[in-house]
Amino acid sequence: MLDYVALGLLFFVILVMFYGVIVVHDIPYEIAVERNHPQQDAIHVAGWISLFTLGAIWPFLWIWATLYKEDIGWGFQSGSYKDLKPGTAKNLQSEVDELKTELSVIKQLLNQQQSKES
């Protein structure tokens, strides 16, 4: 009787480990789905391939899945005009022009104040 319990426990442990490995190798795909990654299917296929390579490419899949964010994209162009919405550059240019005029007014006031002191 104890032999059957041990055999059942052995099958249970093997089954849990089998499905556990599959779930762990599917984590990059789940990250890609959550971030609405444009290459979700490729990450999913690569995750299955990584099972056959004993997880050798799995860390790279994790990095690949986490690089993309839906709101900022790949993030390599941050701070450039390519990320701005249409019309935003014009708004920025008008703000810069306003700041330049304010700065020139402040400089004139400082020059007048310095000339009165001397």
C-alpha cells in the first residue's frame, strides 16, 4: 500500500514540476501581453523554443518583453521631437519665445537699476 502512495506522490511531483517549468517559461509572454508588446507572438514562440534549449535564451526573452512600454514605446527616443504629438513643438517654440522676451525685460530692468546705483 505504501508503495502505491509513494508512486502517486512521485507522479504528482513530476507533473507539478513539468507544468511549473512551462509556467515559468511563459512569464516573458505574460509580461508582453500586459504591456501590449507589438511582438507578443514572437516572444511566445521563443518561450517554447527556450524550453528545448533548457532556458538558455529565457533571460533574453525577459529583457525583450520588458523593454517595451505601451505609453512610451521602446524608450530610446526620449527627449527628442519624434515622441511629441503634432502641434506640441509649436507650443514649445512659443513658450521659448515668451521666456526669451521675459528674460530680455528682466535684463533691461537690471541694467536700469545698475545705472541708477552708479
